[in-house]
Amino acid sequence: MIKSFQKTQFEFTQYLRDPESLGLPGNIQPERMQVYVELIYNNIEGFISGAFPVLRSIIPDESWHGLVRDFIKTHESQTPYFLQISQEFLTFLLQHSHPLVKDYPFMIALAHYEWVELALDVSEGELPASTPWPEALLNSRVSVSPLSIILSYPWPVHHLSPRVTPNTEIETHLLVYRNRQDQVQFMELNATSSRLLQLCRDNASVSLDQHLNQLHQEGLEETLDNASLERFFRGLHLSDLVFFDLS
């Protein structure tokens, strides 16, 4: 009895995944089964479209729905929670060489960027209290906002839209963050400023001057003179993106 029920349950869920290829399970009437098929698909597609609005706007309807159906059909999700479907969809894109990537080579980078925005939006993390500007910037120890993510992509993901779909890679560095008003925003960086912030994030126990020495060793210091360095960090400080340890 149990095995028979489990077999029916398995056939039922498999049909929900791939109704176009599999036969109806048991003696269920087609119109009743179609209700479940549409319910599952519409819920999952709705969550994915909401999480990746730019990607959805770029990919034509037929291709988009084919992509979502492939996700439902082939991906083995590791969570039962609808709110985590976006992460599962990103994992699906990363793990599968989907044919659409040839037509939209930036789609995985764009999907990751949109997922980061969503992850920051729903994060339960909080910003620490603001700190005063240090008397000696180079001697200060800097920590980066816990509600920020430093990103590097081969595509300008923050500019992509149905009208902007480049065929040539453009190295892009971004700091995506959530501010005190709980708004998710981004700041464009270059290779040097991106690396410097990453060094600060990785080790907040050493001075900014030591991080600059590391940049020099890596050959990335040329674009950061003292004036531009101060302007950069003052902007970050005003936006509560960096905090100074003055002890």
C-alpha cells in the first residue's frame, strides 16, 4: 500500500516537472492535472521573473518560458522554500550549459547581479554605528559595510536592458550595497579601488597604508594618489560604506 502510494506520488511529481513528455499518472483526469501543472509553473515562473526582472525583459517570451520549464524539469532544488527559488535558478544557470547562453553571453553575470541585489534587499544584517572621519586616513584601520558586496564581471551588468545588450565584454567592477534607508544601490569601481576595498574587507586589522603597500606590490597603485584616495574614502564614509577603527 505504501509503495503503491509512493509510486503514485513519484509519478505525480514527475509529471508536474515534465508534462509535455510524460503520460498522466494513475487515473487522474487531464483537466484536474492541468490545474496542478499551471499552479506549479505559474508560481515558480512568477518568483523567478520577480527576482530577475532585467533578464526577463531581455529574453523573448518563448525562450524565457522554455528556460523556466528546463529549470523545473531538470534542476534538483536543495530547498523547499519559494523565497530561495532565485538562488536555485542561479545555481541551475551556473551548472548547466544552457543553449541561451550562446545568444545572451552576459545572462549568467546579469542573473548573479540581480540575485545579489535581492540577497541584500532581504538580508537580516544591520549596519554598525557611523564612525568619525580619522585624523590620519593612512594610519586608520578600515572595515567595509557588512551590507555590501564587491563584484567584478566581464559585462556591464548594471547597464543591461532590452536596448543595451553588448556583444563585446567590458570589464566591470561594482560595489552593491544596502543603505540606512534599506535601498539597494551600486557604486562603480575600477580594478584598483575594487581590490583595495577587498583588501580592507579581508583584513580590517591592518592600516590602510599597509593595504596600499599591497596594491603597490600587485602593480595596482597607479590610479590612487593621495587626493583621489581621500575623495574616494570620504564618499564611502558619507554613505556608511566604510567604518574606521580609531583605537
